[in-house]
Amino acid sequence: MESRTESPVPIDPVIEAYKKDVDRTLIRQNLRLTPEERLLKLDRLRLFAEELRRAGGRLPR
Amino acid sequence: MIPADALLRALCNGHVDFVLVGGVAATIHGSSRLTQDLDIVYARTPENMARLVESLRPHHPYLRGAPPGLPFQWDVATIQRGLNFTVTTDIGDITLLGEIIGGGGFENLLPDTIQVDLFGLKCRSLSLQRLIEVKRAAGRPRDLDSIAELEAILDGRSKR
């Protein structure tokens, strides 16, 4: 899929620390989708986030 | 609803040379993170800048977050004078990048792109490895989670 031969990305200990918290179940789910389906899912998430913001804005302060 | 394909369709139908970068490119590679706008690196040739201007003109581009009524002209001269633009349009927000840190411009990035079929359109996205490299080069703390996720995706590929 990639257009050039990949050389390993150098290890960065800070990023390695962050990697421990990556939810790989979400990645696996996404990788079962086509790139187009991934973008459509992103769009649905955006709409959901917008609705949450709207709902938050209607809360009494 | 803003369909994901509207901006891509405008750019592709306008024959704009561009590469998808940022959060949308990350999504294409399998990222689960939410991104709000479309980031592209566009070719800085006069012809391509003219195509970019014409493809977005019907969608009323304006500087994102700027107060209304500024004397902002959406034309080739404006694009030529600047480099990177954060723009809002009727069909979504888009960040137009002439260059990115650690990656350079469109011509520099082109060898490290993949072609993806999206909504019947052929688009170019930055490769996963290059995306990681440019995010690392940007050195922004807010990218650390994103880089970690992208590297986890890359690790998964090398294990397959």
C-alpha cells in the first residue's frame, strides 16, 4: 500500500510511554473498514460531538 | 450534516493537486481519533493555486475565526502572498498548507503518498510512515497521543 520501502521509525521513549494507553481494540475495528467507511464513521463522530456541545450549551449554569 | 465527501469532491472535481495530511489522513490509516477539519498540502504552482481558488469559490471561503467583514479576498494573489490558510466554507472547514514542518511542500511529499478511493474519487494521502515523521517533526505535545496511535498501527502492520 505504501509508495516507498519503509524503514523502521526510530524508537522515542516518550511515545513508547504513550503507546501503552492506545486502545488497540478501536484500531482493530477501524482496520476492518475501508478508508471510505472510516471517513464516514469520522463524520458520524463529528455530528455526535456537535450534538454533545449543543446539549452542553443548553445546560443551566 | 456536512458530508465527508463535499470538500474532497470540490477539490477533485476542480482538478486541484493536493495531498491529505493531518487527522483525516490518520483516519484513512485507521486512527480512531476525532478531527474537525480537513488538512491538505496543495501544490504551489500558479495553475494549481488558480484551480484551488476556483474550486472553493462557490463555497464562500473565509478566514476561520476572523471577525466578519474583513477585506479578505479569495483569489490567487492572496494565496500567492501567503502560505498556510485556515479557512471555513459552506461545506466544512479546511486547512490549506503550502508546506508542512518536516515534510516540505506538495512535490516533496508526493513520493510518500498513497492513492485512496474515497466516494468514487481518487485522492492522495500521506503514507502512514511519513505522517508519523511529520507529526514527530512538528514537535507538538498535543500530537503525542496521535503519534502513539499511528505507531501502534504501524507496529501492527509489521507483525502481519
